[in-house]
Amino acid sequence: MNAAHSLSPSPRTLEVESLDSFDRLVNTGVRSMQGWHAQSLDLRGRTAPLEAMDPQGAIFLGCTFDDGVEDSLRSRGALIFPKLDTVPFNPYRGQLYSPQELYFGPPGGRYESTLDARIYQWSIRPGQRHRLDATLAAALHDHSIGDALDELTRSEVCRGRPMVGVMGGHTARRGTPAFEEAALAGRLLARSGRVVATGGGPGAMEAANMGAYLSELPDPDFHAALAQLEAVPGFRPSVSAWARAAAAVVERYPDGTPSLGVPTWFYGHEPPNYFATHIAKYFANAIREAILLELCDGGVIFLPGSAGTLQEIFQDACENYYGASETITPMVLVGSEHWQRRYPAWPLLQSLASGNAMADRIFLVDTVDEALDIVAG
């Protein structure tokens, strides 16, 4: 079962995520709202149809009503989750994030004033993870993100296209061979018709999303964009400067190829990168990791990294180890020296795979070109 689907409502529910969709349903003459899930809608001015329909079994999440309508709906069997005005995010949101939304803040302001930073600051307040209201808000948010991610996989962006994950360390700095190699991986994957998915953070993740985003640029323009980013090599000491450099590239090329980033506020030291056009940001890192790897039906390329990348290698290996043979996807580790000596994941992976159906689906290579040949095969 797709992990994104496990956070989504059952097929018998109907997501109502815009006023247009609400009005279209009303205009068909329906009499019952059984199974409707209405999210973050301003339903003021729509009292008449709400009163005319049977709301038994409907769920309203963070919606706004005319006076008296909420009590009427609840008394007739609707379940109403109120707005949570004490949190800096919408726990009932109906879509994924964009980089522009997460980095929204005062013009010229610092990263600390952006939506992304304010949500992280909220999440780490003393005692916050033990508060029922905070726990509920975070869980509802992650449910909504899973729902929106499910919709993305069924949209024109992803339909009929394999999704390939590119995992790697967050420390790869712009202007280095490691960054350029990851950017090349994203670029070539997107050009081959695959959707690129990453952990959505800096380093190799940013590079892969950037490569995908700019995949249609001619080579000279692509390398010029890489050179432009070198002026701010990393997100330390200034996330603001790092993000602004990427935003300048995106503004120069506003119609890039879509790709996915799946970051988490659990790692607050890793800001989201600006090149993933669709961002599924979670509070729960365990859910985020499981969903990211489950979505990569075209396999995963593991570039050099450390603890986080090692976790992803063996989480993916576990899925393949216990999975049906038809569900096993390629695992390609790039960098013999790195994965055999510095962090010897490869020998352990080989031992784990021995005698298992995954044995012929794990690979150790030294170049991105070799990795692409494998996932494209």
C-alpha cells in the first residue's frame, strides 16, 4: 500500500477543497453531504444550500460559516473541527507548499521572519510536543499534506511517469563537484521523463531539485545558473542569503520542470530548498521518510551522505527485503570509496540482500551516468 494513501481518506469520501467544487456539487441537486470533507472553506453566504442538504456524515475542517449555521450543522449530524487560531499554519490545508509560500515574509526580511521559520519556532516551544492542541494540530496538518501528496501523484505532473529519489548529504556546498554531480543527476532524470523526488533540503537535495527544475535549459545557461549560486555556497551562516540566491535563479527562469521535495520541521537546521516546486513538509520525520521512499517507484539513487542518508538506505532496504518481488525497486549507491570505506553501508547491504529477491536490485557505482543507466533500464 502506498504510504501516501495511508494518510488519505478512504475512497468513499469526497474532498471539497474549493468554493467552486462546493457550488458545482450543490448545482447538481444533491440532497446529502454524507462522506463530504470540506477543508478551509469560507462558506459564508451559502447558508441556504447548507440548510437544504442533509449534513449527516459530513466533516468540516476549519471552515467559516454565517452566524448560527455551525450549530445547525452540528445538531443535524455534521462533525465540525474548528479553526485553530493559535498555530501559525493551516492544519486543514488542501495543497502542498511552494517555496514562495514557505519563504513568505517581510520584503528583504530575514529567514527568521518567514512562515517556514515561524512554524519551526512554534514546534520547538518548551512543552509543545506534550500539549494536546499542538499534537492534534501537527497530526491534522500531516494528514492534510499526505492527502495533497496523494493528489499530486494522480495529477498530470506525475501520472504515467516513474518517480526516482535522489538522496544525499545536506552539506554538499554549491560550487563543489558533489553539488554539480547531484544537479546533473536531477537534470538527466527529468530529461528522461522521470519525476525527481528528494528530501527537500539543502546540499545534494537542493542540487537534484535544481537540476530537475532547470533541465530544459541549454547547457551553457544551466552551468551559468550553477555558477550564479556559487556566490552563496551554503545555508550557513545565512539562510536568508542562501535562499535569496536560489530565488533569483527561479525568478529568472520561472517555468521550470516540476519536482518534489519532502522535508521536515523535525530537522530545523535544514531549511527547504527553493527549487522543489512541490513541497510536502511534515512535522513527523518517520512519516516523511516512509512516504518519500515509498513514492519512489522508479528506484533511489544514494549519493554520498552521512547519518540521514544511511537511515534512508536501510529503510529502503527493509522495504525491499520484506517486499514482494514485483515491488522491489533499484537501490543505487554512488561512490565506492564512500560506501565501502568511509561509511561501509555496501558490505552490509550485500550481506542483507544475499539469497533475497532484492540481491539483483542493489548496485554500487562510481558515477551518476552509471546510476542513471541502471534506473533507466
